[in-house]
Amino acid sequence: MAGAAAPGGEGWSSRTAFVLAAIGSAVGLGNLVRFPAEAGANGGGAFVIFYIFCVLLIGLPILLAETLIGRHGKGSAIESMKKIALESRASSWWSVAAGIGMLGAFLILTYYSVLAGWIIHFIGVFVGDFASTLGSGNIAQGALQGSSLDEVQGILPALQANSNEMLAMHAIFMALTIAAVGRGVSNGIEKVAVWLMPIFFLLLIAITIYGAFTGSFGAALNFLFDFEPARLLDPSVQLSALGQALFSLSLGSALMITYGAYAARDINLAKTSAQIATADTSVAIIAGLAIFPITFAALAPASLTAILEGQEQVQGGLGLLFVNLPVAFQTMPAGSLIGLLFFIMVFFAALTSSVALLEASVSWAIGYFKKPRWLVTIVLGGLAFLIGAWASFSFNSQADFQPFDFMIFSGQPVFGIIDEFTAKILLPTSALLVAIFVGWIADRRLIDSENGLDGNLHRIWLFLVRWLCPLVISAILLTGLFPGLL
Ligand code: PHE
């Protein structure tokens, strides 16, 4: 049996299941919503290039470090770090790194589910629209034909103003997440990934190819890869790219440690890490290449030129996916079918990530409180629902409640504060501590026997984990948080 000694005697049923679940956790709203939004807000090219740098030189080595901690420790993230610390005669306080990550994952879940609730709402809109185009025998036309531009652009604001509906969708999504996690690792979490991820990939490829033929592919390529070198040195662009790389690979969130614990001994973790990072990064770039051409095609030529010449900002943020994209589907041939498939695809990706976000703390709480999985899952999922509900008021009654008027938090309501705090503070801090722990503190023989690397690759990995990761993460954290420092 694969991973029989993991927490609660659970484990993935095969290597493929582990890789799919890990990819499922990595690929999510981070790739499909956050990546294009951050790329838009940070000027495209420079952000994307720095992001790829972060994935290769920081994300990938830390991904291997985290999965190996889990696989050796065979417990929840905190337990696993404690165990290795003790075996290495180091302080068990190092497990704080996993604790910080676990808190990060839990807090991300709170607002993640609100966003995923919006996706459910849009699936509803497009199901209705597709049904009516089918009824009229006119599938080839664009989506939402009866609606004016204002109405299409108003779908999201109308949803945001409707607190009850937002809460209902958030509740549905959280309930689905709880249902999967409550069933356990191989019966629930793994099944969701094994079924949904292959469909996700098929949809992504189909939509990208379609977008490439019908949209402004060249303009999107320009936007994503062309950059002003000066922006590469901008600390706030760097911190955004680092935060995004960690968020997208589910690092610094205790999650890869948790999933690693369910992995069997004969799995080569270096290889699986490379597969996970490659899949996740490809999806982010491909998603950019699907979303930007489609939205650019719907823009007036003058504003597109202004964007590409850097004089105008792309609608960054959430508007890109929920406002611009529906407008684009309106003019796109077969827009309601493509729109429907698009939002279903995003929903699948979101669910395989939200189960991971919840599992990170559930696996710890089962052992700590010695309570059954179902109970723990319902309690933690319920708590995340409540905090998420509070965050959702940031879009209506509490939009002006911006309690922290400093640093990266200024001008942010609760929703934005949770996102900034997790992606730009908690995840980098946890990842930094993990790198120092694996690079300097943990027993070398133990690390070497787990990582599946030899020769030069091993030396390169060790160098990155010991030197580059800690130095770069601390530098980016400090300069990004305290812009006046340099
Ligand atoms: N990586 C996921 C995404 O990109 C989010 C996530 C973060 C999931 C941390 C698990 C742990 O959407």
C-alpha cells in the first residue's frame, strides 16, 4: 500500500494520484484569476519574467524541500517538521514554519471560496444563456445576446451588491469542499483530482486554441512577454511575482508537506516536483494566452495600442475575468458555449485547490484534537466559511472598512487584506523558514536519502535551498514591505 504510514493510515493509491492531486492543488484560481490579474496590474512582461525566475530558482527547490519533509515525517505538516527537527537534534520550534503556512492556507481558503462562489454564479448565467441559444438554434452567435454592454459589465457588480446570493454561492462551494475532504485522502481528495484534472486540461487546451484563432493572440504575446527592463528591478513587482509563485505552487502553505506525507517511499520526489512545477507554470502561461487574446479582441484598437505601449493599464484585478471576459464572450462566435466551458473549467481548478487548502489544517487538527475526520472537517470548513462571509462584505456594506492604513494593506478592505497578508507575508515567511531548515538545520543524511537527486543536480539544489532561496526571499520580503529601505 502506498504511504500506509501517513497520518490516520491514509495515503495516495498511486504515484499518478499523488502527482494529479498535487497538480490539482497547485492549479487553481491562482493561475486563472490571480496570475492574469497580477500580470495586468504589474505591467505584464516584467512581472511574467520575474515570476518564471521565481518558479525555477525558488519555487522548484522549495517544492522539493517541502515534499521531502512530509514524506519523511509522515504526519501533518507541523508533526513532520517536529519529527525531522528532533531527529536532527534541533529545536522542535522549527515546526512554527509549518504552523505559519497552515494558518496561511486556512486564511486563503476563507476568501478563495467566496471567489469560487462567483464562478458558480457565472456558470449559472452561462447555463441559462447556452440553453436559450440552443433553444433558438443559434449556437454560433455570441453569448448574452439580449443584454446591453452595461448589463454584461454589470453582472459582477450586481452579484457583489447582493450579499445573500454571494453567501449562498460561497456556502455551496464550501460544502462541496467539506464533502470531499471529509471523505478522506484516497476516497475524497484524490478522487476529485483524478476525475477533474484531466477534463480541466482538455478544456484549457480547447479554449486556448479557440482563443488563438478568434482573438488577438499577437497582442497578448506582446503584453505577456515584452517589458521595460527597469520594471524588473521594481521591488513591488518582485514581491508580487514572488508571492504569486509561492501561492500558485501552493508553497509556504504547509500543503506540499501535507501531501508529501501521503506519498509512498518509492516515489522520486525530485521528478514529481519538476512535473508539478512544470504543469502549474504552463497552466498559468497558457491561461494568460487564453484570457488576454479573448479580452484584447473585445477592446477598441486605440485602447489596446495604449496598453501595449504601456500608456494605459490593463484592467488588472478581478475585473479582468468577471467583467472583461464576459464582454468578450458576447462578441465571440459560439460565445455562450465557450463561456460556459470556461467557467466550468475554472470551477474544477478551484475545487481541487480548495480541498488542498482545507486539508492542510484538517490533517493537523485530526491528530491534535484526536477527533474524527468528518467532525474536524466540518468545524474547520464552517469556521472558514464564517470568516469568508465577513470578507465578502468587503464588496458591499463594508467596502469602506479599511482597518489597516499602512504598508501593502492601505486602501484594502478585509478581503484584500487577507489576500495580501497571506500571499505577501505568511507564505514567503513560511517558505523562508523551510528553506533555512532544510538547507542548514536538518540532518544532511536524512535529507539526502529523501530527495531523489544525485551529482550536480543535488549540488545545485542544495546551493539554491541554502543560499539563493533564503537571501532572495528575505530581500524581496523586506524591500517589498518597506519600500523606503533601498
Ligand atoms: N495554488 C492554489 C492556486 O493557485 C492555491 C493554493 C495555495 C492551494 C496554497 C493550496 C495551498 O489557486
